[in-house]
Amino acid sequence: MAALLAALLQALVACLERGIERLGGEPERRWEVIAEMGSGALKKAGASPEAIRARARALVERGELEKALRLYVALLQATPDDTGAMDAAAEILAELGDGEGARELALRSVDLAPDAGAGKYVLLGHLEHGHAAVEAFERGLALLMRELREAEEGAADGGQAGREGRARIAEAKKRIAAVLTAIAKVYLTDCFQDVGAAAVCERLLDRALLFDSESPESCQALADLRLSQGRKGEALALVRRTVDLCEALPDGLVPSYDFRAVTARLLVELSEYPEAERILEGLAAEDALDTEVWYLLGLCRMLLGKPAECRAALGEAKQLLEQGGAGTGNPALMEQIHDLLARRFVPEDEKERFWNPRWWVQGDRAQARGGGGGGDGGEGGGVAGTTLNLPVLSPKHPGESFSTRSEAPLEGRIQV
């Protein structure tokens, strides 16, 4: 009898250990089990939708996006019309690189609740192009303006409600500034050829800086516009301001990869090579497969009078092209790499031969002066025939606005 009781006790302990591991003693595993089992696990585990959302948000803050996504999927299986879960899942999908999945969820949320949740419209704006992006951003902007008015009404109250209202005002203004800047960027890129695009862009950025005078995004975009207008002195001041604002960000907030890449491009264009080199070195360390970053780093080092370091960076770019990396199918880039590798020095006045980010602007100016862009490559169009035209950076992570996923949790980002 004693032996039988001992065996039963041992079996019970083993069973309890397994149960504790799956549901009780290890909370992390408990939530994983719920996500793996889907909607049926919600009732079995006694987990409310509010608890699921709270847990998913905590996972996002820690950067565990896939685990958070599984919880949102389980929640949507149980409550298919939960637009809040849809919006959150769409953000995560975009962050993980699934733009189509993010778009599908965001559009479904728009169908179910068109007047709730500015974030889904902003996400769609980042996923779309041209006037479709502008339309999505503007719908999100309208909802954010409504949130700002509601926050201002709440701030009129005293006590805790007033303090919360003032905090909501500050947050709403930052989000509004980010959306206005995003619309301006569309006019700087996709819609640049539209009549009056530069004026529209300038009005948008002026409004953005009124809402948030310390927005790195707005300063960077305005610097980009000033360069397109040929106003390099103002552009340089704005880029330096952008760098200073980024360095002053609170702990946990860092610029995104794409944001830093654009900043580096502007710095190279403005001949601020030491700062550009520092940023490009960080980008290359973060993504060793970005051919364009390696090329620009090599050019920057050549212009700094560092031929050996230049060859090392260009060698990385050349190897990526030969292996079919990010720049595959770009013979012009390979030609420029070979040309730079054969040199020990590039004078400042030859920089545009190797890199000219304003080629579309210069083409318009040439046409305005009567140059057709074709012909025999005379003074007005000679550069265009030999210049490597690298257009505006295509975002690697379309769902993000400013801060990076690798170093800051999604909830702590400067984004909308």
C-alpha cells in the first residue's frame, strides 16, 4: 500500500509540474499556450480580452513582436470585429515586414470603424504611395485633430483630469506634427512634379513645426525641401538642428534606420562629411547588406581624403553587387564603384558625378532654362549623363515613422 501511495504521489507531482510549467508557475509560458491554442484558450484559461490586450502590449514594449501578434490573433479569433486588436496587429505586421497583411487588416478596420483610430490611417499612408498616401494621412489627421480638441476640453478641468488632458494635448500635437510631416514628404517625393508641390510642402512643414517645434522629422524634411530649392545655408542649419534633436532624445528613443540614412544623405550633400561618416558607419554595422550605404560611406571617406578606408567600404558594396545583394541589377552603381576604386582623390566639384540626389530637380531646372535633357551632353545636361542618380530612399520598415524597432519598443516610439 505504501508503495502504491508513493507511486501515485510521484505521478501527481509530475502532473502538477507539467501544469505549472504550462499555465501556472511560468506566466510567460501560460500566455504562449493561450496564443498557441487560439480563441478556445481564452475561456479555458479564464483570460479576459482586456488581460490579453495588456499582455500583448507588454510583449510589444519588450520587442517580442511575434509573441504579441499571436495573442492578438487569438483575440481576433474570439472577437473577429475587435478593431483595436486589428489596428495593433496591423502595426506589428508592418513592423515585421508584412506590408500586405498590415494593409489588409487596416482596411478591414476602416470598414468596421471608419471614425475611430487615427493610427490605421497613418499606417495606410505609410504603406501607400502618391495621392493615395496623402488621402490616408489626411483622414488620420482629421481624427487626430478631433482628439486634440477633446483633450483641450478635458484640460480645462482641475485636478487629475486636467493633468491627464494636458498630457493628451502634448501627445496629440506630436502625432499631428508627425502626420503633417509625412504628408509633406509625399509631396517631396511621389508628388514632387505636382503643380505647387513645393509650396504645399512648405505650408505643411510650417504647420508641423507650430505643433512640435522640436520634431527631428519636420526639421529633416524642411532641410530636404530647402536643398531642393537651392537654399543650402538654411538646409545646413536645419540638418544640424536635426542631429542635435536626435542626440537629445530621451533614453530608449533612437532614430530609425531609414531616418538616419536620409540624414546621412543630406549631410553628404551639404559636405558635412565627418558627421555623415559617423552615421553611415552605424548604419553599416546595423545592416551589412545595404549596398547603397556602403557606397555612400566609401564616397564620403574619399571626400574626407581617406582612400584606404574608402576602398574597404567600396569593396563591401562591390561584393554585395557581385553576390546579387541589395543593389543587384545596378550596372551604373558598379561602374561608379570601379571608377572610385581607381582614384585616390575626388575634388569637391566632381562629387555630383558620383552621387546626385537632386537629379530630378536639376532636370526640371534644365528644362526651365531651355535645356531638353537630351542632345550632345552640353553644359546644361552633361552631368545627367554621367551621374549616379540615387532617388529618395525607399523605406525598409514602412510601418515605422521615426524611431527604430531594434533599440526601442514599439510603444515608446516617436510615431503615430
